[in-house]
Amino acid sequence: MSKEREKVTCKTELEFITEVAEDCVANLKDKDREYLIKNPYAIDYHFSYCLYIRNHYIHNRDFSEVNFWAEPDHLSSEIIRTVFAKLIPEYDYDNAFVEHLFDDKRFIQLRQEYKNIYDEYPAALVEEYKAQISLEPVTPLSELRSAEEIDIDKELEIHKRNHEKNRELAEKLLRVLAEKVWRIDNLKSIAEESGIDFDNLTPKIEELQKILFEDREFIPIEVCLLPYKKAIGQKRYIEYRRRLSKLLDEHPRLMEKLDLSYFNDRVLAKVVLKYRWPLGLLPQYQDDEVMVKYSLSHSGEAIEHASKRFQTDREWVKFAIEHSADGTIMYLDCMKPYRKDKELVYLACKVARWNFVYVDKSYRDDFELAKLCMEQIGDPNTIYDYMSARLRGNKELAMLDLQEDFPHTEYYSSKLKNDDEIAAELYRLHGADSWAWYHMSKRLKKKYQIEN
């Protein structure tokens, strides 16, 4: 007997949101509280903390008697914002400017950098700019639909103007905050102390500023000193490299915005070579055995960017296949010579069953290979329709397919679609409501009382 869901008795949406947020805050562990304060970027929590909120406070509640919109994603996003408001003094839940600011990833990054430098968050700066905002009175968007005798087009225009004012003021604050974080005067002092002509750094500084304000990505300004390893000394070099490494580890695509000469440093190169594509951007490592092996060990599909000698060496190819679980390596052009190699074909299909689609067509009728692929229950990519007609009529393979969350009965042979054992297993595992019944025979649908 299922447990009866608790009825929500809150009279308003705000009351419900506040009640849940207070409970969330009360139950936070110290490390989680600290993490939320450091990273108040709501969208990042949609599939983590907000999922917890939806499961524990929304999906298991009965909203049948409330007068507000009880949409789980909407409620959880408002709850996480209220949690931030209770943890962070300057996070004003009802202030559109503050919401706009904290929804900008650049502000979150600059805020963290400010804390690292000044040992406090820029709360005073936020309050200073928040006091400057002057918005036109407007009906809340949530009330527009139900409001009577209101010119909706006019209201939307006001919303648009207010949004633009918030955006412009937030942009001004970001520029001031960036100046405080970058500390150009301090950078100039380090350059002079190290015997570096500051004019040579200016193009690099402007490049990093452009990345922030046009590409909306933050990169510490100190990285422009990395090409001057000997001049700045080992201690500073290691510190600046560590900062860039940490950022690249979290946002590897940033490398595409940087001067690639930074990656002549093998430590920095290794940070990004954990992914498939960077080897293609760093030709200096494409024939380097140590770096190629490092890259392949993290993503075997990087072999498409390695030099020809690796692509034509069967042992290197085998190593790449063994480390290609996150992709479909047989799809790559460089793998064409190996699509008939039985050992490598079986290995690739064992690593990821979708490789079956790209190996030589002679394997479409290989029962053992098909079985090996079908035994990988849970892989959303079915190979059923790529098997030969003979194998699509094999009951053992069909029984394996029935173990999936969504059986692919549309690809079964006519005989299997009318098979009593198949139908019994389908009913046992998926009940009478599964759409998979649609493709079964009329006789079996009638037998199990399946409605079309």
C-alpha cells in the first residue's frame, strides 16, 4: 500500500518557498553551507541540490488544494534562490538587479577571486550599486495573465526597460569588480621588478579583458606572465600555473581562447589532454609518446589527433580502444583499417556497444558479438535494428532487449511479435501500459487486454 502524500497547506507560493528554504538551511552541513555561499550560481544546482529539493519537498507532496503554480522546476529554482538569500547578506531575493547579477557566471567567478584577495566578499560593492538602481513600477510577470484592465504590451515594455537598466548597471559593477581583482598596478610592479617591459604585456592583458567582457569567461590576469618563466621566478610561475590549471580543469574549453604557446608547459598541457579534442590543437605533442599515451589513457578517441605512426600501430590502437568507454571509437576515419579485425571489433563492442554500428557489415550476423552488445543493459543506444534479419528473429537476443527500460519491439521479427514467451516476459517486466505492446501481434494484445 503506497504511503499517502502530505498535503501542502501553505496559502501562498512565497510561504511554501520560505518554509522549505528554512528547513534546507537548518539541515545544511557546515561544508555544504560554505560551498553554497562560495558558489551561489543557481543553474549549476538544477540536477544536484535542486533535484534533492524536488524529491524531498515537492514530488512527495500533495499540492491539490493550493492556489499557486506548483511546477517542480519552478519551485526548486525559487527555493535555491531563497536559500542563497538566507546564507548571503547581499543576496536580496526580491531585488531584480541582485538576481541579474548572481545569474551572471562572471560575477560568481570575480566574487570568488575578490574573496581570495581581500578575504571578504564584495558585499559593500553590491549594496552600493543596488542603491543606484531606479526602476519603473510594473506588474510582476507572474500576475500579468490574471490581471484585468492592464495593457500587457505596455507592461512588457516596462519589464524590458527595467531589465536593460539592471543589465547596464550590473555590467558597470562587473568592470569595477574586475579592476579590483585584476590589480593592474600590482601586475605592473611585478613586471618592473622582474625586468619585463610592461608594454609587451598590454596586448595579453587586453586579450584577457576581452575574453571576460565579450566571451563572458574569466581568466586570472597573472597568466600573461607565464611566458616569462625565468624572469618571474619559480615560485610565482608555479603559483600562476596552478591557478590557470585549476580553472582549465573546471573549464577546459577556455584553452581555445588562450594563446596556445601557454601549453608548451607540459603540466598545463596535461590538464587539457585529459579530453579528446585538445591533442588536435597541440601539434607539439601529437608525436610525443608520453603525452599521446597520457591523452589516450583518458580518452581513447584522441587517437584521431595523434600522428600517423600511432594510428597505424595495432598495439597503440588497441590501447586507445581499451580507453574509449565514453565514445564510439570505430566511428573515426582512422579506425577504418581495423573494422574487420575480430579481436579489436570484439574489444570495441565490449567497451561500448554502439561500435557495432560502425564495424564491418559482415558482423551484423555474428550472434556472439550481438549477444555481447545486447548484454550491456542500460545503454540507451540500441543495436537491434542493425543486426541481420536472422538475429532480429533470435529469441535469446529479444529476451535481453526486454530487460531494457524501453524494449525495441518494433525491430523484432514477425514471429517474435507473436511469441507467447516474449509477450509473457514483456508483461512481467513492463506491465500492460508499455508502448512496446503497440508492435506486438493483435492476438497477444487481445490476450493481455492491451488497449490500442
